[in-house]
Amino acid sequence: MLVDLDYFFAQAEEVRNPTIQGKPVVVCVYSGRSEDSGAVSTANYIARKYGVKSGMPIFQAKKKLENADAVFLPVDYTFYEKTSAKVMNILRNHADSFEQVGIDEAYLGVSQKTGGDFEKTKDLVQRIKDELKTQLKLTCSAGVGPNKLIAKIAADTQKPDGLTVIKPEQVEAFLASLPVSRLIGVGAKTKEKMQALGINTVGELAKYDVQKLIAVFGKALGAYFHNAALGLDDEPVQERGEAESISRISTLKQNTRDSSLILEKANQLCDEIHATVMQQRLAFKTVGIIAIMADLSMHTRSKTLENAVNELEIMKKTAKELFEKLLIETELEVRRIGVKVSNFTKEQESQKQLTSFFDSSHT
DNA sequence: GTATGCTTTCGGC
DNA sequence: TTACGGCCGAAAGCATAC
């Protein structure tokens, strides 16, 4: 099953301060540039009825909520992380296997516990929902299915406070009318390609000849699409390791092309990233940068190093090179910048031994 | 041709 | 110079290798 907390940040705020319940609640990321500069992170369903959405500029949300007695709050990630940890502890206790996805979502494998009985599973989900409600005052939307693919789509069907169970014999009918874009792996381009083949729904995709799919999308992708359309998925529910990337991004006080100002901020971001990298004992092989220009266009550059490293100075030097290159290749002023590291390897004992071997061999 | 890896952009929350 | 976040993983495009 998949459990997904409803409008998580805004709901956490409602729990912390119940007096705002019943009002539109908008959680915002303020950039600090001017009074209302920034964007909406998430909003409760009351605010959504007014047309407020994630990613929307704060001033637009305020306009939509004029005279609506709305509450605008700054994001408090530390508080949401603590709340999330409590939720995940409860969820983990009810699962044979567990996989957290992001801050507000988790897959629970429960086949052993329930013997694969979907009625029992439904009762179990209801108990989990009740427990989250009584202990943490939080609602969630849950989806139950024979695998992760179906559980996820089921959970998205009914929100907020939903509970959708798709039994194996219901899978075919459940999927048939859905647009192909509901499948993970089908983005805008793939959707267009499928449309050109006369495929619009998952049902149509299921009936389409596998060999033709493979001819168009390649062996792995074609086979994946075919199976997914049939509701087949054998991805295990398993604990996730470290994140695949760690990044920091920040809005500059004013737009600029002054490389010393940009690099000063970039170095700050590198310091923060490096602290996290060291904390988690990671080594990174790829360093990337992002620049959002005055016109909000996005530009990225990245470099994959010869070996995985953890040195702050290498991160800063690589970021510097990438920003300098990017500034040459565009003429717009820069509004926001970010740094990202990825391609991690956990630092192994063997690497340290190797290093000390070389060190000692030179002495 | 297909698989794989790297780079850049997109999109959800 | 006065109207837009921060972070993540997925998607897509391209280069290279077999």
C-alpha cells in the first residue's frame, strides 16, 4: 500500500496551531528580496478552492485570497521533518517491509501480515489512518493494490482523506480509462509519441503490440510500458539508502552578472552542502550548478570528476569553473543560483586503507 | 540498433 | 528598478560503446 499525507506542510501547521483550521492556509518560501517575494510551497484544500497552487508567486495567491481571512506562513522544514519522523515510525510498525518516499509518503508491504487478503488489508489501512488521526491529528490518503504501481495510482484517485483499494481482479478495469501520463515514465514527450500511435489510455496501451512498442521505445522501455499497462510491477518495497543528490539553491539579493558576488554565494552554498556530505560520510563524483536568470529561464552545467571525492575545495573550484563557463555562454543577469553534488559512493574502509597504503608507500 | 552513462531540463510538492 | 522557492527525482536528449 501507499500512504500519502494530505497537503502535508499546511496540515502540519494546522495541527501546531488549531486556530487556523477552517481558514485558507498557505505555506510560503519567502526569498527575502522584498515583502512578498517568493512562492507558494503548498496550501490546504480551502485555499486550493480559491485557485492557489504550489509554485505560484505569493502575490498571486494573496490576490486570489483577498478578503478570505487567509493565513500565510513561512516554511519550517525542521518542524515538518520532526512531524514526518513521527508519522514514519507509526507506519513502519504496521509493515512487513517499508519504503519512505520523500518527506510525506511511504510504501508499506503487508502481504505476509494480511496473507494477501485485501479485505484484511483494508481494515489494516483504516486502523493506520485512525492511529495517525488520534495520535498526530493528521489525515492521509492511502492506496492499496497488488503492487507499488497500482497502490500509487490508487492513492491518487481519492484525496484528501482517501482510502482506495484495488483488488487484482479490478486492476484491468481500474487502469483502462486512465490517461497514459498517469504511469511513471510517461512524460510529455512519451505521451506525444504514444498519441501519434493512437494510444491515449492505459487500456489502449495494454492492447498495443509489444513488439511494436519495443520498436519505438527500445527493449527495456517498451517492455516496461507494456507490463505497466497490464498493471504488472515487481519492484520490491525496500528501505531507501542515502539521497541520490544533495543541493542548495538561493535567491541573490539583486540580479547581477558580477562573478565575485555570484561566487561568494556559491561558496556559501558549497559550505552547507559539504557539511551535509561529511555528516553522511559520502563522497561525490558529480558537481552541478544551476542559474535562474532575470527572465526566470533556467540554465544548468555539471561536471563528473575522475574519482569520487569529499573535499570542499574541489567542490568550490568545480562550481567556480562551471559558473564562469555559464556566464560566458549567456548574457542575462542572474537571479538565483544553486549548487548540487551527486553520484555518491559511501566512503568505504577499503578506500581509507588504500589511501594510507599509498601514503606509507611514499614515506 | 540497443544499452548505458552523462548532461540538461522538467515537474511535483 | 518594483511580479516568482527550494529541493528532489524523473524525463529527455545526446554521446559513446558494443
